[in-house]
Amino acid sequence: MLSLATLCASAFGQNANPARPGTLNYVEGQASIEGRPLTPHSIGTTELEASQYLATAKGKAEILLTPGVFLRIAEDSTVQMVSPDLMHTEIRLEQGRADVEVDQLFPQNRLLVDMKNGQTHLLKNGLYTFDSGTSTVRVFDGKAAVYPGTNLQTDIKPIDVKDGRQLALNGEPAKPQKFDKEKSQDDLLQWSSLRSEYLGEANLSLATEYEGAADFNPGWYWAGGPYGYSWLPGDGLFWNPFGYGFYSPGYLYGGGFIYGGYGYGRGGFYNRGGIRGTGIYRAGTNPGARPGGNGNVAHASGFAGGGGFHGGGGGGHR
């Protein structure tokens, strides 16, 4: 069984390219890049390269940006990859809606989202949603600098949009307005939450596999099955905006213990949590224990990580 598992892990590693900004991490329904249909076989092997367009019809897609940052695209939407560079990652929402989940952002990362009436610079970890139909930027958690207007080469003073605020880019500079987070949960946000849950489960399995490994490097790691790539930070524990933890192997190796539920703005949007050692967060449990999953692991890519933000409502204790 051990030999078979080793062979399968190698095979799955061959099915995924080293993950870079623009890598397709999940797709369902009808979606295409430059008119070429995407299928489940495209996951982990296909990249949205500079100047290329990804379009969905009756489908959704998830794209990896910098390590710890996920772009999720709604039905009937089109995005263009402007720049896939690690230090300058820029996408343009041409049509429809998109979410960006930011779980780790370094000062060197310039993460930009363009729409026809302005550009948004994501400044902090959090959850951001974009609607091209209404030219609206919403910050569920985090902070963004929004540059209104169509001429992004001029010296435009940005408008800060913080947690719980939205800004409509209707051509006239305006102040950010409050919005109701609970009433703003659309289909894409629910789907993003589900994807986040899958990725959190995959993270724990992968982090457990690499506990104490001397050759571990942080970044994207291939989990296969319904997961695709998940993210392993270099140090500590990161709560993502939906309330799921991304553990570093060193955090588990050092005796990290997570408990309880948490609320949006401190540990996540939904009141979900778990105790390491019980339930779905049982130590040693891997995606192979779930129907349709697999427990095979192959190292992908990434760069040296920094610290994390500990705690939230759930907290972290050594």
C-alpha cells in the first residue's frame, strides 16, 4: 500500500504544473480561455497568461494569483490577465462579477483589479467583490485604494475603501457607503465559501504531511481531486475571510491548537470552526478519506513566507 501511495503521489505530481499567477485551480460548467473550452483536465495544467481572456457562460472558475490569493469568477463573466508577475499582479474584469480572497499579501505584492471606470489596489488580507455591471467595489474585509476614472496614467488621488464599505465607480468621485454583509451574499460568494472550505481541508492534510519536514518551502501545493492546489504558509496560522484556517507545517509541528467558532471580521464570515484532533479537522485525516478525493501530495511552487495573523475569534495556542 505504501508503494502504491508513493506511485500515485508521483503520478499526481506529473498532472500539475508548478503553480504561478494565472493557474486554473478549479472549473465547473462552461468556461474557456481565448475560446478554448476548459474541462476538469485543465485544472492545474492551464494558465491564464498575459493579455489572455477567461470567459464563463453557465459556469464558474477559480484562478490562483500570488500564493495565498484566489480569484473566483461568476457565471457570464469575462476577465483579462493584464500582468501575471509576482510583484505586479493585475487583472481586468470586463464583464460580470468576481471575488478576490486575499489570505497573505507582502509589501512587495502589487495586486490590482481593473474595471472600465477605475482601478482597485488591494492593500490588506481580506475579501473583495467586484461587479462590472454596476462598477461597484465591495470590501467585506480588508482595505483597498480605489482610483476612479478611465485614464489610469494620470495622477489620481485614491479613495480608501475599508471593511464593510462599497464604492460605485459611476464616473463621479464619491464617498464609500456602508452595505449589509449578511444581505450581500450572492451565489458567487456562497460558492467562494464552499471552495474555501475545501481548500482549508486540503491545507490541513498537506500541512500534516509536511510537519517537521526539513525540505519544506511555502507556496502552492497540489492536493488533487476536488481541491486542486491549496496554500501552505511559511509560518504560523492564517484565518481566511470565511473562517477557515491555513496552517503552516511548522505551526502544527510546534503544537498549534485551534478551537471554537468565530465571526466575520476577526476569524471569518461564517460561524464555523473545529478542534484539531476531532471532526473534520482530525489530525492525520487527508482528502483521500473523502468521497472523490485523494490523499496524494506533490510539491508545487511558492516563495519564502513571512508571519501570519494569529487568533481571530478562534485563537491559536501552542
